[in-house]
Amino acid sequence: HDAPLATMLPSFLTFKLTLPTDPFFLCGGPLGLLLVFRNDVSFGRYKEAFHHWEVACSSLGNMMLMAANSSENVDGVKELGEASWVLARTLQHEVSGAFDPKDKYAKDVRDGVCDEGRAERLLGARDKLHRAKYDIHRVVDQFSDEISNLDKRTLINTFNQVSTACAECERLYATPIPLLYTRHTLKFLSFWMVFMPFAFYDVFASSWNHVMMIP
């Protein structure tokens, strides 16, 4: 079925822009591997980041349990719980980017921290995550007179696991998939999608004006 306008054009202007289908079928496999590799790397990084987040939260909970079991300072344990929440909330803010606005984070900190001065010092710090870690170290030092050196060392070692998990989360957030690989995949996919209709022109020749190419 020829297009209606084709009969109105001079003969030297009536030509078909078609391409063979074999190159597209051959390139489909490598393109699929590129896309699958990118998705696999993305989900792998998400799984790794979620694992480190779980390690940080569980380690903070273990610290609170150890402090509550070893010390009778109820106010100190509450302060440790508050500082642990601030650290988890700050880590969430640092790795969420634009999805967690600064105003919302500041409001949560002011509402969750009893000491207004400590909240303002945290919000005014250049590295908020480092400031939150310092506050936990300061709270742990309050238990020095009540708990043994072994218990204090255990608390510090547990907090070191938290710091490592935080560093790994920041690393994953700050180092995305290499941009060069993303650009090559984008170019490959763009060329494949732009020129694919020319290869399918003859495949859908039986439809009226090749209308089946539209989907």
C-alpha cells in the first residue's frame, strides 16, 4: 500500500529510507547485557547500602542496651538514646539529597533534641554527621565513672561499627555508577531506538501506510 502523496512526487524523490534488520537483532544481545549489568549494579549498591544502614541502626540499639545494663544513670542512657536518634536522622538526611529538605531535617532535630543549644550546634556544624558522632562520644564518656573499662571499650568498639557503616553509606552515595559507562549505554540505546523504525519499515509493509509501526 503506497502512501497517497507518493504518486504526486517526481520519480527521483520517491525512495525508501530502509535499513536491514540483521544488525539490530545482532546488537540487541549486547544492548540487553549492558542494561542488565547496569540494573544489577544499581540493585547491588542499594542492597549494600541497606545492609550498612541496618548495621548502623542495630549497633546503636546494642549500645543503648549495653549502657542501660551497665549503668544506673538513667538520664545518661536517655541522652545516649537521643544522640543515637540524631545520628541516624543525620545519616538519613546526608544520603537522601533533595528528597529530605533541610527545613524538614532542622525541624525534626529541634523537635527531637531536648537541649536547644546542642540542636543549634548540630545544625550550625559544617559536617553534621561528624558532629553527631562527637555527641555520642561525649555521652559515652559520662559513663566512665560507673562502668568498667571493658564495658566502655565494648561501647566504643560497637560505635566504631556505626562509624564504619556511616562511612560506607556516604561512599555509596557520593560515588555513583561511572559516568563513562552510563554515557556509552545511553548513546548505544539512543542510536538503536532512533534507527530501529527504518529497519521495521518493510516488516510492516502489509499494514496501511505502515501504521502498525506507531506502537
